[in-house]
Amino acid sequence: PTMSRAFGQVLIVLGASVFAVNSGVVKLLLTDGISLWAIFALRGLLTAACNLGVTYKLHGADGVHRAIYGLPEPTKDPEQEEKNARYPGYAIYTRGILAACAVSLLVLSYDRFMNFSDAFAIFFGLVTFYSNVLAILVLKERVQPAIIVGALHCMSGIVLVSQPPILFGHHDHASDYQPPTYAGVILLCAGSLFNSLAFLFTRALNGRSPQTLLHGFMLIMGIEGLMAMFLFDSTRTLPSSPKQILYILLNVLLGQIGQYLTSTGFQYENLSVGAVLTNMEMAFSFLTDVFMIHESISWLSVAGASVIFAGGAIVALATRKPSAESSKPAIQLVPLLPALKDQAV
């Protein structure tokens, strides 16, 4: 229904605003010298524990059991129940691995290789591109000229933001602003692909509650942070001051709220439009960069982000009306997760 899709779109945009502020909190912690992997470990494990507590309060022991084992919510619709049962419980952890890898690569890029806002512009431009490629190849959505035009807009905007020396020449190193490096762009190419695949799983697992999806993601992030902290991080600097502890708790709270909003929104909206709406996080990240982190921003970055957002809007307008063809059972995650079967979008 149209109202349901509008509700989903509002939730996704709200989630994007929360995620942008939350990423700004992570950047402030990194600036204070806190270990990246310690942040991930604390955020993941604390959020997973809080999420199970909330789930127990709302749904009792049965809800906690469903969250841990990745089981769908009970339904009185036999057809929907049969569709939900086609996806095994460990699919939420597969989604969690993809999402955790995406977040890790995004944070690494703006921690070491580029500005906060530049990283988000490139990341979400690539997410729009990858999501529409996946929608065509995996979901069998119809190829439309507007989608091709939108994808070209996104790629053009990415070039403007990344400012490759072969096109823009070498930048003045004495300037406050430094353009993205090739290493950072490569990290974002991989991270945005993981993020797009996670969107695909979010859409496919629409029979699971937001608490169940959040548990799979945060538990994996916590485990990833712990392993990386002990294997690769010799400093292992943990939050110690009251301000840093407050930032960690805020990071946990905002992460939980953002995941609930986005996961619920994707249960009402299709992959192509939903992925475009997450581009609003790119706009919110520029505001976060200016008012919260206080980094220098290039006018080319602003222009590139605007072109990327325009490309996403073109795709959204082209896919907003579901055709008879797109309403057919189409989703096939078999190449991504062998145990999964087809389900109608």
C-alpha cells in the first residue's frame, strides 16, 4: 500500500539522520585517541545486550529465543509463514557479517584516508550504483533508462568528490583540505558493496523483527571488534574520561535507534528506492562535518554530493510506481547464500 511505503520512506530517512550523527560521535572518539576496534567491540556487545533486554521486556523469553536463533515473527498468514521459513536463522548473521564489514571499511576510510563528509558521499554514491545493479541481476527488476542515467550521475559525482590527480592535478598539501586517497576510495568500493548486499538481506528477511536483525549485526560487530583489537591493535586504548564514556553510551543508543528505524523501513520499501533514501545520510553527514567535527570541506565535494543525490532522485522517481513485472516473485538469494530459496518481494 502507498501509505505503508511512505511510512517506510520516513523511517529510512530518520534512520539516515541518526546514523550520520552517530558516525560523528565515532569520529570524535577516534580524534580523542580511542581505538577503532575498541569502539566496535564496546558498541557491538553493549548494543546486543541492551537489545536482548528490550526484546525480553517487549516479547518475553520467546522473543529473545527468536532474536538469538534468527527466527521469523509468528503470523496468522500461512503463505507468509511458509515464505519466512525458507530463510534459515543464520541468515541474520550473514547479514551481520556484511553490515559489519561495510561499517568497518567506511570508518577506516574517514579515520585515515579522507574527510568525514567525502567518505560518506563516495560511499553512498557507490551504494546507489551497486543496489541498482543487484536489483537488476538478483531481484530481476526491469532495466529502465532512468536507472542508467541515475547511475551515471552517481559515478560522475564520485569522481568530483574523489578528485583524482589525473583529472584535477595534484592538490596543494599546505591547504587545510586534502582530497581522498586511492586507498580510501578502494576501501569504500568494497564497503559499499557489502552494504548493498546487507540491504538485500534486510529486504529478504522482512519476516524478522528489527530486534532480531539488530542482534545479528551487533553481535557480529562486537566479535569483530574484539578479535581485531587483540590481533591488530597494540595500543587497545579504551574510553576512560567521563566524556568518552558518555560518547560510547550515546553511540550505543543512537546505533540501536538507527538500526530499528532502517530495518523497519526496509520492510515497507523496495531495495532501489530504499537505498536511494539512505543517501540522505550523505547530506546529514555534511551537516555533521560542519557543525560537529569542524573539518574543511571542498566545494567540489559539495558539488559531487549534489550530483550523487540528483542521480539517486532520478532512480527513485523511475522506480516509485511498481509495475506488474516488478510485483512478481523475483528475489533469489541462492547465489549469495546457498541454503536460501526464492521469495516474493
